[in-house]
Amino acid sequence: MLTQSSPKRSGITLVKRAAAVGAVALAVASLHPLTANAASTRVVGGTPAAQNEFPFMVHLSMGCGGALYKKDVVLTAAHCMDGSGNNTSITVTAGANDLNSSAAIKVKSTKVKVAPGYNGTGKDWALIKLARPIDKPTLKIATTDRYNRGMFTIAGWGDTEEGAGTGTTKLRKATVPFVADRVCKRHYGNRLVSKEELCAGWQSGGIDTCQGDSGGPMFRKDDAGKWIQVGIVSWGDGCARAGVPGVYTEVSHFAKDIARAANAL
């Protein structure tokens, strides 16, 4: 599932998890002492999400995911974008697990803001301003690292196996555990930007974000039992490989920058 635009670090081609042909996928492998339940790990992409289970989820027309940061602003990955500025070319689909549903809400973009200083390494976040608000719940982002532990939920519309390149029209979900930086670096070494990126996945593989899931949220429940976003699907080597975690933008590290950028859109 390598994309032609994937950057390289240390001579190794990275898999940025944007779809090559408009698919949004699901996957996240890892180096974690836990092993996933056998029944739930044999199909990359997990299980179907219930309608309205994650109403903040959105699909982007270029083949990425995202979440409603505000009702008229989407938080996604920088590598899904061509840069900052006025942009009316993106169609955001929300409000339905099935992208083909007649209930799906479609709204055009007006402007994009890519993380300042983004060059393909770290800082993988971007905001999309919408032409009109979407009347769906937003997803709160973490402002401290206290929630960067435990079990996370991932969701997306993309490939259910590495290299499929087809995606799916129906939202799928899975659960993955936190992977400590020191463990994640056993595979990625200095390619991992520790202060800006967060790893998650199962040691045994089998569940992971994959091509087309880029920009989608990784989230969990906060102390009040509400969903909170801790990561943005960013990159990884392959999909759902044993001992290879998925890499996510660490949202709390950029929370102040994201808030400032959103207010300025």
C-alpha cells in the first residue's frame, strides 16, 4: 500500500496512510506485550461500526478520514493536503456510516491550514474549513498527555488488508493498545518523532489502520466517559504486521497550535 507520494526516511519508504484511489481504510499493528483476541484480529479493519456510534467521523474525497473539531472545521492529517490556502476541491461526507447512504451529508471545503513547518516528518496535522456547519457532534481533543495510555479506538472506511487499494463504503472500527516509544523504536528507530508521534497496536498484528485511514482520529474515553481524540492516523510500515505499530500524530502536543489555527480560519 505504498503511495507514490510517500516520503522516505533513512532510505526506507514510509507508508503514509492516505488512499491512492480514494479509499479510506482501517488498521494498526504494534509492539505491545498484550496479544489481541484471536476472533477479532484475523481481519484487518475490525468490525462494522453502528450507525451514529461515532457521529464526529468524516470521510474526505481525496481518500482520507477526519473528525469534526468544530461543526465547520475538520481535523485531519497534513500529508492528505496539498498545502495551506483557499481550497474548494474537497468534499467532506458526514452523518452516515455508509458513504452511499441517501442520509449522508456532503459539504465542500473553503480553506485548508496545514501545520506550520510540516515537511513530511512529524507535525502531521491539518484543518479544513467547511462551506457550512455540519450539525453533528464534534470530537474534543486531548490537551495534555494524560490520556495517551491504555486502549484506543480507531475507525475508517478503507482497506481491510494491506495493498488492497479498494477501501470500503461502510465504517469499520477496532481497538488497539498504547505502545511505549521505547518499544515502538525497536522497529522504527529514529524514524519515530517521539515528542510529536504516538504508537499503538497489537504485538501479534492483525488489527491496524491502513491505506486510506490517514487523517482519521484515534480516540478513547476521558474521565467523564466522553470520547476524546489522542491521535491522528499518520503512517506505518505496511498494515497490521506483527511487531510493527501504527504511528499517530500526538494531538495533545499540538493542541494549542490546532486551537489557534482553527480560530484563525
